[in-house]
Amino acid sequence: MKLINLSQILLALTAIAAGANLHARNIAQYNTIPLPHEVEAMPGRPFIMGADVKIAAGQGLENEARFMADYLSSGLRGFSTGDIELRADLEDSNPEAYTINIDGDRVVINGASAAGVFYGVQTLRKSLPSRLDADGTVELPAVRIYDRPRFAYRGMHLDVARHFFGVDDVKTYIDMIALHGGNTLHMHLTDDQGWRVEISKYPLLTQIGSHRDGTIVGRTGPEYDNIPVDGFYTRDQIADIIAYAAERHIQVIPEIDLPSHMVAALASYPELGCTGGPYEVWQRWGIKEDVLCPGKDATMQFITDVLDEVMDMFPAPYIHIGGDECPKTRWKECPDCQARIKELGLVEKEGVSPEAQLQGYVTAHACDVVRRHGKSAIGWDEVLECQVPDDAIVMSWHGVTGATEGTKRGHRVILTPSQYCYFDYFQSPDGPDEPFAVGGLTSVEKVYSLEPCPPEMPDSHKSLVMGVQANLWTEYIKTFDHVQYNVLPRMAALAEVQWVEPDKKDYENFRSRVPHIMSAYDAAGYNYAKHIGDVKVHYETDRDLHALMMTCTALPGYDIRYTLDGSEPTVGSQLYTGPVALDRDCIVKVNTFHGDGIPGRAVCDTLGINALTFGKVSLVNEPYYVYAFQGAPQLVDGLRGTKYFRTGRWLGFSVKDVDATVELDSPATLSTVTFNTVVKPEDALADAESAEVYGSSDGHTFELLASQTYEPDDPKADHHISGHTLTFEPRTLKKLRIVIRPVKKLPADHPQGGWPALLFIDELQAR
Ligand code: ACM
Ligand code: ZN
């Protein structure tokens, strides 16, 4: 055992803690994030941690002991008697398992490996308060903790190609992963907009490919910012990152995204493309038709050489070879590609084109190169579009489909389903307060709700699920502060998906533990999103009362107060004590108040009750899956959407008509139907093309009551709500059918010209 005496390291602090043991008021809290598998309170005295605590490290655990010492010195303001003993002789089938046993005399962390000890150290440090009150000592109640991760692969991805982040930022990102029990950093090193790793055989990749002159403003411009973006990692810097990560039991997986997303490489070596260029490092976002030309031997050699060098640099057993979003446009026209297709005898088979099979040829080649190094290739789930070598690992990002299909075909899989794991998506519905983002809505709660072994996956396939990862694409993320904001605290929810067994997951319990890990973020100086502290307001339809039942939850220690007249809640407003029935038009505002009377951020909803509200609604066509939220009932749920369309109040449709039939609670005499849409040209949100209203007085046969055709939007229109009213002679009706047609193809002068519009609809109303 090697003893590190912290009183020697922290001489300056011992005076503060002198005589401290008698009045410890800081108490360790073991329900950390991720929640340990078993936490059992034990009888007996607590351990008092104060001045001169000693860390006893078993053979080979000096690294873990040093972390323990560092965490204590930076996180605590005093130390005292007693020992922390680190051992690695735990017998457990899971090599990352650990136990922590604490009594009045000592703290023992025992791991099944050094990694297990490291996770025990993490749990212990997270158990301690980040700031100490009173005398600077901490009381650690006697306890027995047993923990092990559910999944062996626990990843976080960082796109350093779209915007570059230097070595220090990457190290901080690694620290953030370590804090959350992750063990993998996936670095997306190459893309159309930048090549970020030095390759000695192809020096132009970084001389030319690591620079772009500017970046498009917003999603589609037309302006460019003309601010150059530069940067790449040298071999030494990569080695530095890998060593830093390894100390924290984190493997670094490099991604060379091929054969698509390769414009930066083509700008450097145009001869590797089908047309020969010239090409420029791309300043826009999206999918480019220019990809590597697998018809040329030089390209296949390039793939071999680059992967060889990358594997030389990165010791991880996995290399990511990309494979996503590869248009086949150029290959169809390219004589070299067509000659290759002929040479390989590729013909259309079971609906898979020869060009799609040509991508399979590239994937198989890359897998071969990787296999020769005794490693396995990981590919995005598009690799399943054709035959793929058995040892390839599939990274499922199109929902969980890549995982279910991949495991069915015997592949190991990693889940990164975009709806749950894309941390570039918005994390909160409130538009004006949020930094610009790619789209979508992935709240902390949504991340938490991911079950990586979906019900449709047979039990026999589940052992092929290696684990879970979240991805951070950085098209719209230029600073590391913004990286942290997007990742924290969603990474905390991810950690529980990665570590905690499904039967122990409980979102409200998790939420109550988040403030504690946020204090660790504060102590480390991390930027993070705070929406989880906002009051959560939930509405349930009560048909008997013809009302919405409002329930509210807040973090422990907060009062909830509300108003119904649109005024700001104050400490004098109505105190929320239980569900509230809302049965008339009103503007609800709810907020939380801590003991000091300082409010959080108010939640506001507008409620409107009419003949259609709470009716039975059915849709012929489903909404677009990204904006399907709670589905059809939302159209008549009494809750109106504001112009921010990701709030869950709106339903988004694309291409297919909104074709809704609403059965009224009881027949009503009606003469007006209204609905709203959202117009936002830069996001392809356009007003309806036309609308029709049909009525049925017998509940079976319908007649057309009103119809309208709408002018196309002004392509320069500001983001706004567009309201529509259709009127007809008064009728007593049992059912209404409302058809609203989206624009199928936006006109050429529209910012999203040529694409189908998104049609957002809210609150079908009738009077
Ligand atoms: C991806 O999001 N294109 C993997
Ligand atoms: Zn070609």
C-alpha cells in the first residue's frame, strides 16, 4: 500500500479544519448521478472526513489515488483523521463494478478493476458537498454501496469538424464525461467543413482541408459570415488527448467519415472525387453530392492509408468509419465508378441499386483494413442498406431501427437514436430564450426515457447491444461554452440510461438529484442549462368535468404559485396544493418560489374551450414523426400554441394532408371553424395551401360546408402565427371533418425552395 498524506499536500488548509471533528454539519449524500445500484445504510458511527485524511492505494492504483486526492483538494476545504483505502480485488462478473464500505474508521473502495475503483472514486467525490458550511469537515454516514454499469459502452460524441475545439476544451469535455461515468469519447474528426487530424502521408488534408473561409449564416443563408474557421490536431496533441482520457478510463474512438462528408478531403486531393473538382471546403450545412470516388484505385488506397495512420494513433479497439448520408448522384454518372460496378458484377438486387452496393464495397474494404489491425469498425446505420461484414458494429441514429435491424442480422450495436441522443437538438421549447439550434426537441426527460433494448428487440438479441451514446454535432455551436450548455445536464440523464437498470429508473427521483450534480458543475466552472429547475406543468383531460386538470411539480424546497388572468405570479398568488380543474378560457401562469421569494421562470399557457375541445379526433395521416408529440388529441386539447412550434402544443405535418375528423361530445349548432398555422420561411414552415370543412349531422354522411385556398407566403415573411377562419350557414352537427393541405413543394424564390413545407397546426376550434 502506498500512502498519500493529504495534509502534506494541503498544509495551507489544515489550519482551517483544526479541531473540526466535533461539529461536522456537511453530510455526504450517496444518491448521486448515476444512481448507484445498491445503497444500504449501515449501523454504526459515520466517518468524519476532515484534516489529514490519508489515501491508501493498492498496487497499480496510484492513478486512482491521485484523482481522489485531487478531487478532495479542489472540492473540499478541510481534511481530518481517517483513511480512504483503494483496492482492486472485488470479484464480480462485471469488470467495472465496485463497492464502497464506510464506517466510523475508514472508507474502502474496492473495484473489480482499476476502472471500477475509478468509478467508486467518482461516486464518493459526487457524494460530498461541493461547498462546505461550518467547520469544513464532512460526515459520511456508514454505508455499503454496490454498483456496476448496465452497459459496457458509454459514449459521448463531439463533432470537432464543423467547429473546431482545441486540446484544452477536449480535455474539459473528457472531465465532464468522467464526472458522469462515461468511458468513451467519439471524435468526429472529418467532414465536409473541415479535416481535423494530421495525416503524414496526405499533408494537404490539414494544410488545405482544415481551413474554411467562412460559414453560412443560419441554416440557409443567403449571407456568409466570412469568419475563417481553422484548426487540427497534430499527432502529439492526439497522443496527449488519448493519455489524458486513458487516465480517466476513457477510450477515444476516432471517426473518419467516409465515403460521404468528404469535401474537405476532396478540396485537398481533388483527384479522389468523381469529377476531379475543383472543390472547396464547404461553408454550408447539409449533404453534399460530392463524395469519394470508389471507382479510382487511388481512393481505395487513400482509405487504407488514412485508416492505417489513424489506427496507429488511436489505441482504441474500435474505429468509426462513418457511412452516413451518401448520395449516389456522382457515382451514377462517373465512368470509373460504373467500371468498378461492372468489375465487381454488381447488379440491382432486391431493390438495392448497384451504387448502394458500391457503398457496401467501400464499407467492406474499410472493415478489412480495420480488421488487419485487430480492431472492429463502427458505421452509422446506413451501412445496413446493403451487405456489411459480420464484425461491423452498427451505430443506430435513425431511431432504434438500426439497432433492431442490426441485431437481427447479428451485428453488435450502439444506440444513438436522434430523438433521445442528439444533444444538438433544442432542449427546451421556449424559443426566444434558447440559442439557435438545428431543430427537434430533446428535453432532459426525453433523454432519460430512452430504453436502449426496445420492446421490439427479442431477448436473444439484447446481448448485442453494447451501449448508448449521445452525439453533439456542432454546425451551430461555435464556442465551448455553448458545447457545455447543450450537453449539461442532458449528460446526467444519459448517465442513468447507461448505468441504471430499467426497474430502478424514476424521472422525478432523478430530477430531485440534479441540483446536487449542478453544484459540481458550478464548482468546476461548467456552463449548463437550468430548465430542469422550472416548474413542470402537466394537463390531463377530464371528460366528465369537461375540464383540463392541471398538475404541477417542482424541485424539492420550492413553492408553486399560479394565476389564471395572465398576470405574473408573485409570492402572494394562489399556492398550488394539488390538481386544479380548468374549465374556461384563461391564461395560466405558474412559477416556483424558493424561501427567499425569488421566482424561477414562469410557465404560461393559454386555454380556450369551444365545441371541439376534448372531442374524439382521428387523423387519416400521421404527423411528421419529429413533430408528432402526443398525436391527434393535441389538436383539440384546449391548449393554444404560441409561435414557438416545438412546444408540444403544435403538430407538424409534411407532404401528407391534415385530415382530421372530430366527433363532438354532443351535437352543436356551428357556423365557424378556425385553426392556426406557423410561418417561418427559414425553417420551411409555410402556411396551408388550402382548407376544407365538411360536416355530418348524422355522424355518417358528410357534406362540404366551406373551403378556402390561400396565397403563397411572402418568402421574406417574419416568423408569425397565421390564423384562418372558415364560415358557413349554421348547422347542427355531430361530426366535423377538417382537411388542411400543406405546400408540397416550396417555390424557387423561397429560402427552402424545392423542399416540401412543414405545416404546423394547432387548435381546431368551432363555434
Ligand atoms: C448523422 O447524424 N448524420 C450520423
Ligand atoms: Zn466515381
